[in-house]
Amino acid sequence: MDMSSQQVMIVEDDLLLLMVEERLVNNLGYNVVAKASEGQHALRLFREVNPELLIVDINLKGELTGIDIVEQLKKEGSEVPVIFLSGEQDVHLIEKAKSLGIVDYLLKPITAAGLKKSLNKAMHRRKAAVHAA
């Protein structure tokens, strides 16, 4: 499977981390097609681009958290695989995130190896969902 065609969207409010995450994703052979740093913008962009995978910082500044974004997308019927990123090991937050059926929950700072494993898992889940449809 050609990963360069795998379209990824990243939602991260720390612009330095966003650049690092984008570089990691690109270096792993995926294509970052959209980036957002705020919730409402992320939702609009997601609907426009319809990426195959979503990487979301769970603790966004602003009115919407990463969890709010994913909950909204699920309500709209999206099946997009989601990888949450967080700087916190808050057990309640992790449980809430996992209850949304996410692929993975990575603690920052993320590593290339950890991200690669999560991206592979996400793409396998996406492939299974496409074949099941």
C-alpha cells in the first residue's frame, strides 16, 4: 500500500509542535493535507479535506478540545481513525478519549517509532472499515 497517498490532518495549537509533528508524519511516508490549531477551524477544514486519518492534540486552547472535535465528527457520521496526542497522563481524559473508539493515545513528546506504530494501526483500521462498507 502506497502510504504517500494516505492523507493525514493534524490539529495542534502549539505551532512549534505542529511543525515537528508534520515533519514526523511526512518522514514516515504519509501526506499531511491539512493543519489546524483551533477547534472550529479544524472542523471546517476536516469537512473540506475529508482526510483518511486525524491526529489531534487533546488539550487545544479555545472553545473546543480535541475530544469535542472528535465527538462532533462522530455525530456527523465520520469513521475517520483518530490518534490523540497529549502532554498529560490524566486517567479520566484517557478513558474519555478511548471511549470514542480512537486508534491510539500518544503522550508528548511523541517519537517517530511510537507515531509509526499508531499510524500503521490507524491505516489498518481504515482499510478494514473500507472493506467492511
